Amino acid sequence: MLLDVRSLDVHYGRVHAVRGVSLQVGRGEIVAVLGANGAGKSSFLRALLGIERIAGGTIIFDGVNLTGVLASRRVQAGLALVPEGRRIVRSLTVHENLLMGAFNRRDTACIPDEVEALYIRFPNLAARRHHPAAVLSGGEQQMLAIGRALLAAPKLMMLDEPSLGLSPRLTAEVFAHIAELNRARGLTILLVEQNTTRALDIAGRAYVFELGRVVCAGPPQQVLADGRLLDAYLGQDAAARTSVGAQLARQ
């Protein structure tokens, strides 16, 4: 088990954003975290990275207890977050944004080759490497955010709403890259996503959050079979649920 989270709690004043969440991610898995806005999904990822204080619980990563450890140490241990909204630095060049991902690494001799490999993977970024990141489209910005996280040499990449603000075509492209990173590199991925169809297409397991709690967990077919949960927490009607199930059946 690469990640083992036990009874995690996060508070914002009187708001109990994450309530006793336990979650596991095995090496090489893609695990999706699903739920409506305000369900505590982003707070959960931020707590894992150490940029949100926790009120209780433990975080075991790669056999080491990271509870209370600084965020920089968690990044060094192999956790990386692609945040909601990308959070690129628009005034810096594409190349400078990528290099920010490697700021915490000690094996600096490897970084130039890894950057060139990223340019091969994302040719649109290569074509704009010396341009300000502000010129990138939304999809290109998402690729840049993923590339920046890859340069942290993660064992686990966490992605927070990677399809946010993207067209269906660009969403499909981003998810194809995520699946390929898992397949080709064996990269373990924890994916928070509102687009349940896309998330369940590539995930091996999913957790459903409601008001900070895990209310359902299991493989995609099991989650989809619980129509009451999908209706209540994901906003799926019967027709949409049938469409998602049909897509999974065709895989």
C-alpha cells in the first residue's frame, strides 16, 4: 500500500470539512475521489500535501508516517499536487514554470533530460517554451501543471479537478495523458474530478464523498450500481447513469 489515510479530520473554524476519512491507494493504481462541490475533496488533497492543517488522523505514505511533516518534506517523499485551476505563474515562461516543479530535488543533473522528455510528451509546450505561460490555452495550462508536478519526481500524483474549464475535446486529451502516465510509467494517481464519466473510465477504484465523509467506495461498476448515491452526491439522473454504465461496458 503506497498511501494509507486513517480517520482524517480537517476543520475551518466551525466548519468540519473532512470527517474521519479513511482511504487507501495501492502502488500503480488510479483512484478517483468523487462528490458534489463542497464535499471536502479539495480539502482532503491539501491536507495530504500538508498545506491544510489536520485536526486528527494519520497519513502513512510509502511506509512512513507523514502526519505533521512539513509540505516540503512530503514533496521530497514523493507526493505532488496538480491544484485546481492549474495555478501556473502566468508572467513566467513555460520553461520557468516547469523548472519550479524541480525546486526541491537534489538530483539536479537529471532535470534537463527530464524537461526534454516532457517537451516530447507535450509538443505544444515545447513550441512555446520561451513564451509567457499567459499565452497558453486552458488545455495547455493543464499540461504545464502536470509537467511541473512530474518534475517533482512523484511516487503519487494528486490531481484536483483537471477538467475544470476545459472543452470536452481538451478534457479527453488531458485524461488520455493521465491514463498514459499511469500505464507507461506506472505512476500512482489520486484523482479528484467532477466529471464522473471520465474519472470512472480510467480509475480502478473510487471513493464518494458527501459533506466530508466517505459514503461509498469500490470499483467503478459497484459505485455506478448504487443509483441512490449517484443521484444524491453526483447529481446523476437515471439517463446519465445509464450512459456512464454503457461506456464502461464498452471498455
